[in-house]
Amino acid sequence: MFSKKNIRLLVILVLLSLITIWIGIQDNGKVGRGGLNVTLAVQDTSLVNRVVMVGPDFQNEFIKKGNQWILNGKYKADSNMMKILLVVLNRVKVKRAVAKVNSGEITEQLHKSGIKVQAFNDNQLLTSFVSGGNLNETQTYFQLPEADDPFVVSIPGYNSYLAGFFSMKENEWRDRVIFQTRWQALKRLKVIYPNKPENDFEITANDRFYQLEGLAQFDTTAMMSYIDFFQYFPAEQLLNSGENPRYDSLSRTLPHFIIQLEDIQSNHDNVLKVFPQLEGDRNVLGTSKEGQLVLIKDALLQGLVKKRSDFVQK
């Protein structure tokens, strides 16, 4: 499943940015065959404010609103993934046309299972192609509307399977951030243990600093270290209801603990319910305030597992 490669994908942006400038100067993404110039790359991706990807069983539409990309009209898109997408659209090059003997078969495959990708500046079409690849996922093919034959494409200096990037489903493009705040912006942080209320605690901002409700004296170093975990806390994976029956069933049980965060920017507010870890699972199930199922790395979650007594000044 392509989502398992997301960490590696995030490295692409750095790798591609280090490609020598002369490649871009000498090769503008065009290839000639029989007098036809085929343009693949978007030369100025700052113009791109809409991207549409349509596959056999999905459609993803990305629209740029200010500095934020919105996915399918309702979700924030992952900003790193969008940066990578724009780099791919800018750097992709034609290696060669496919062999004539294979052209018909590959064209039929692209018509059946390919992903149609279009990038726009408002209503102006900047590029359009159908993406697919071979069964071994070692070659990526693009076919353009005006071309009879598909082309083998790549990004100079990067040898991974580009077609898989365009075939990612909605959840793989979504912003996975659960909590994102700064200590200067935090208004309230409450942790609730439904089965052990003696472990509950609440951190609130006052005029000068923070207070831990019910504790006149507390360990400020431990508290600030805890708040630091909320600067950037992402999910490992987003799940749809019905995708995994075990997780669906678990999400209907009593949570192990609940975290409520309020920020001076209300769009950073969130509630995370964390459920008991299933045996043999390296991830832990949670749900956000919208009821979104999320998987969280167990090692990452441990930083959030604190109880009231952990802040008592010793």
C-alpha cells in the first residue's frame, strides 16, 4: 500500500531541490517525436491553484485558498505532500516513448486504470496527462491528450515509482495534525481518565503563566515539557469507518483517556479520545472531535500519557 511510503515521500522534496540547476535550464520537459513537442512540466508552479486527480474509483480535487490547500472542499491537505506534488509537476521529464510493440497494451491499461491529472491556474489548463505504471512498479507512464503513444517518465536523480504518488486516496493526502499549539497560545489543556478520575488534571493559562488546577505547588519543568508535546502532534494514519472492524468496535468502547485542548486560535482546538491498545498492535486508536478515526504511533503517544501525580513537586 502506497501509504507505507509516506515517510520516504516527504524526503523527495529535499532530494529534488538539490538537483543541479543546469538540468532545468537545458531540459524544459519537452521531447520531440515525429515533429511533436510534448510538454510535461509546469514551468512556474506558483501559478497552480487547482489540481484534479481522477481514478477509476476516486476523485481528488485540491484548491488553493490563501496559503492553504483544501482537499475535496472539506479537508485541509497535508502541506508537505502538496509541496512534493508541485515539485513533481515541475521536475517530471520524459525519458523516452514506450516501445511501439507495447504501446497499444499500455494505452489500453491507462484508459482502464490510469489516473487523469490536471493542473490549473483558475480556468487555464497548465498540464494534463494520464498516469500509470507497470505491474512491478518500476516504470511510470504518462500519456498526454495530444500524443498517440505513452511515454516513460521520471524525475532526474530520483528513481522511485511516481505513478503511486498520483494514485493515493483521499485520507493519504489529508493533513494528519491532531494538535498544534504554542505555549504562548495555549488556553486550556485537560486530561480525563474515565476509569480513574484521581489521575485527571487541567492546565489553564492565567495572567502571568499557567496553573495546574487544584495544585498550589507543581513541577513547572514537567508541565512545560508536557506542553511541548502539543506543538506538533500528528496521527500516523487516518481511517474511515468500516475500514477495519476491530477498530470500529474498539471506538465504541470507553476511552482509556481523553485530551481536550483549547487554543487562542479556535481552529487549533481539538479533542482526542485514546482507546486501549490492541494486543500486538504498534499503533493506538484514537478519535478526534469530529469522530475521525486516527492511528497514533505508540512511541509518540507515550509523551502524552501523564497523570496528575506526575506534576506534583517533589
